Amino acid sequence: MNHTSLEIFKVVAEELSINRAARRVGRVQSNVTTRIQQLEEELEVQLFIRENRALRLSPQGKKFLTYTKRMLSLAEEARQSLHPHSPSGQLAFGAMECTAASRLTQPLATFSQACPAVRLSFTTLPTRQLTEKVQEWELDCALVALPADEEGEVMCPDGLACQPMFVERLMLLQAAEGCDAGNGRTARKLAAFVDGCTYREIALRLLAGGTGDRPPEVQAVGSYHAMLACVASGSYCCVLPQSVLELLSLPAGLSVTPAGTAVTQFIWRSESRSPAVESLRRTLLATSNMAEMSR
């Protein structure tokens, strides 16, 4: 078992295609097939189930993929640790859509200039999905809005470290005669991202208003522009950060009211000692508005 074989296995597991995997790793198909066969012989298990021309991971393959991600990540971290003052290598970073839109342009440009040897990959997803990817070693770090407990304390998942970065003022956007929260009337449809988005859960609680009414129907959308289009139609409302609202052109006839605040947290695996993760954390911290918002 060697590093190259593990990398090839991971790509084949992601693509579930020898042909596509070969193109990604820059090798001929026969070489990729041979590597997988050698790995299966060494492990004495079948990693993939072959059905006609299709591939799918076997139960043993799924288990081994989890360890493969950890081994590759640890190998990269070990290599970086030998040069702590010169971050390099790969860095898989994720963020919520709103954070990418309103908070990351300048920090990522600064990070790129300060750490040119780091190859950064970037993913946007809702909070729950990003958190799971950090826990599963698919991402090194992420910016998320973690849910809070009944006392308002942020619930940082086991095994992760959390650093507050940005306070976001949330706004309820609706038609002038729209879905008021807590007024006893049935709320209109809510336009929001898919399940797993913390702002979606905040919006649902806000619209219920503590009355115990059935929550409004949710229309899942893929962007804030789509969310705004839904609201403009007159049948929807949405909750979004003020920082994103300032980037959008609002049509006439909409009302905007405060809907509370949320804190964006930078999360990473607490056992991680990656110089690249630490450099990104420090870069983001330099742009944090936590002190400003607490005044």
C-alpha cells in the first residue's frame, strides 16, 4: 500500500469510473485498473463491485475510503509541518454561499498572495453539509453558522475547533403585505437553501413566532438571486444576511425587517496542525467584525 495507490483509489471512488479517474490522475486506464487490483490483493478484500460497466463501492470499500481520506490528509499535514513558516500543498476549504458572496473576496486574495505555494480548493454548501465534510476529512476547514443551544451557546461538534469570525445581522425580506412573524397568521412560503442551512432553521422558528403553528412550506433554491426572485413574485419571504442584501438590487414593494443575528464560525479538526489552515485562520481573523459588532 503506497501513497499513489491510495490517491488513485480515492479518485476512482469519487468518480466510480476507471475512464474518468484515469483522466483526472493523468494515467492510462490499464494502469489505474492494475493499481486497484493490486490494492485489493494486498488488502484481501474487494473494494469495488463491478456490474457490467458500472462500479460501486463495496461495504469494505466504503470503510477503507474513510481511512484513505484520513491517511492522505495526515500525509499532507505531515509534509507541511516540516515547513511551518512556508505553508504549501493542498488546502480544501468550504464556506456558506452568503459568506463566499460577502466576506471572502479580499481575504482569499490576501491569502493567495501571502501563501502562493498553497493550492486551495473551494466548496460552497450549507452548514450541516460543510461540517460533515470537515469531520469526514473531505475538507480541511470551513466557515459555517453553527446552531446554538437553548441558552444561545454555539454547539461546536466533538472533534472540531471553532473560531468566531463574523457577526451577521439577519433580515426578513418579504412583500409589503407579506409573511409577518409571530402575528398568528399563516406564513407564506419560505424561500431558502436546502435542509442543513442554519439560516433556514432560524427563519422557520421566526415565522412560527412561538405559536406552535405548522411551519410554512419551504421552496428550496440554489442562490440568493433565486431567493430574491421568489420574494419579488409576492408569494414568498426569506431570511438573509444584511451583508448579502447590500450586494443585491431590490425591486420596489418589498419590506426589510431585522430578524436577529448569527455568528459565522471558522471550524477545523482540533487535532490538525496544518500550517496552511492556521495561515488561513489568521488571514480571516484580520478581517473579522466581531469586535466592531460587540460595541
